[in-house]
Amino acid sequence: MTASISDILLGWYDAHARDLPWRNPPGGTLPDDPAWPYRVWLSEVMLQQTTVAAVKPYFAKFTARWPTVDALAAAPEDDVMAAWAGLGYYSRARNLVKCAREVAERGGFPATEAELRQLPGLGDYTAAAIAAIAFGQRAVVVDANVERVAARLFAIDELLPAARKAIRAAAGTITPAMRAGDFAQAMMDLGSQICTSKAPRCLLCPLRELCAGYAAGDPERLPVKPAKKPVPERRGTAFWITRNNGAEVWLVTRPGSGMLGGMRALPDDGWSAQGDGSGEPPVSGEWRMLGAVRHGFTHAHLTLGVIALDTDTPPPGEGQWWPVSGIEDAGLATLFAKATRLALASV
């Protein structure tokens, strides 16, 4: 059964693999190019909790601007954070710079899963994926797609997250020694294209006849997930502080840790996923309400009011006056880009 599953799936992948800019063709020899592990690593970091469609333009932009890990390692962190703006989960961008610098110092990416796991920002999944895809090492690669495929294939009905140990063990029994990278990507493609979360396309699945979940009659219920907790609603305020009749706006850099860490932003009133903001402006004056924007985070939904003041006095703390005409170059996180668009439409 083990050989049958891997052989069948690799045959399907050879015919149906997605054409992605960071991929090697199915069955192809690994590129003899020092930039190859860099491209695999960059794509895997970008794809964490982000869709392929969203990642494609960012991947193209990054690889055009920083074509090698050494080029990225030499880049100012602010430039990398600005280029990442809009992709979300900004701790990934901070770890991207740290990892690039460490890899450059080493002289290249390590080839083993264990060594890769020691790099900043690389967890079990990413290290396994790079080892398999970039270096052809046998590694058990389990992302959300693979988790779903394995849970259904072996009818693992234990509740997540406790089921992950059994799912990983099951995935390990079908991971081949040869073409491990292609196999990992085949599992990902099967999960994203066929074995989807809702309404899986079982009649098109090459593994249907070997799938215990399909045989049981209800593969969609697997993997078994705990009931979702309600997402709290939070409120906050962003401050559109300008001078010179609105020609420049005051921007800050958020603390390195926490939500939207390290990103340029409008000043705000201290809202967080745990609580509402104070609503208190940082300086006194005749503030004007411009409206509000909505934004969803993993752990909270936020309604962010935007109020405006034109003044020559900057608020306390570090920041900089930024030309409003060049605000798109500031690399604002999506939330503050929304607030900025609201402000520009209102003033």
C-alpha cells in the first residue's frame, strides 16, 4: 500500500502539478544554482498562512530586488519590511532578515532538516519542506493541506491538535525516499486542488480507492477540528497628524514585538487583540473625525476610527514626517494603508 500511494500520487503530480514560479518541474534534476535553496526558502516563508495568489507578486518583487540570500542579507531591515507590507504576519519578515543574515554568514543554506530547524523563523514544517524540495532529502512535510489529506486517507478521527502526532506518523509511512520534494508538493497540490476543506472532489482523486475516509462515506468531516471560539471585537483610534497644510504626515515604527511589529504605521491609541484603545489623542487640538475602517486579525476584529489634526507640533516619541505624496513608499501595514486611504479621501 505504501508504494502504491506514493507511486500513484507522483504519477498524478507529473501530469497535474501547478506551474509555480518557485518550483522545479516534476521529476526534474535539482537546479545546480546557489539561488535555488533561497527561492525555495523564500517561497515557503511567504506561503505560511498566505495564499499562493497573494504570494506570487511578492515573490516576484523580492527575487527581482534581492535575487540571492546575500543580497537580502545586505538589505536594510526597513526596506524589507516595507516590501513585505500587505502580506501580513509581519514577524515572518523580521525573521526573514535575521535568517538571511545568518545564512549569508554561514556561506549558504544547510542541507539537513535538523540544521535548517536551527535557523531563525524555521519551524518543523518549513525545515522539512526546504530539506525535501531544495535538497532532495527524505523529510516528512506536513502543512495544513498535507494534514487534511493524511487524516482522510487514514481516517484519523482524533480531535486536533492531539491528532497531529498520528497524522505525522501516517504521512511518514507514505513518504518515499526518492522524489521526496515532489511527493511533498504533490500532497500539497492534492490538498489545495482536490482534497479541499469543503466539498472535496473525491471523484477526481487519484487516491480515492485507497482512502479510508472516502470508504467510510464522509471524508469532509476529517480532520476533526475543535469548535471555533468567537473572535472578539476591538476598537481603536488612529491619528492622521499632518503639517504644512497636509503635505506631510507623522509616521511611527511599531515595536518589534506584538501586532504589526516593526512596521511603519500611523500613531494610535494602544489598541490590541486583548483590549480596546484609550481613544486619547497624543496631542491636544481641534481633532476631526474622518470615519473608521474595519480589519480582521487572527485573534480579533478591529474597528479603527481615524481622526485628523494639522499641526506643526509632532506628538511625543520617535517618528518622522513623511511626504503624503509618497505615502505608498512608506510600506504601511494593510490596516494603516486602509486608514490612510480613508484620510486622503476625507481631507
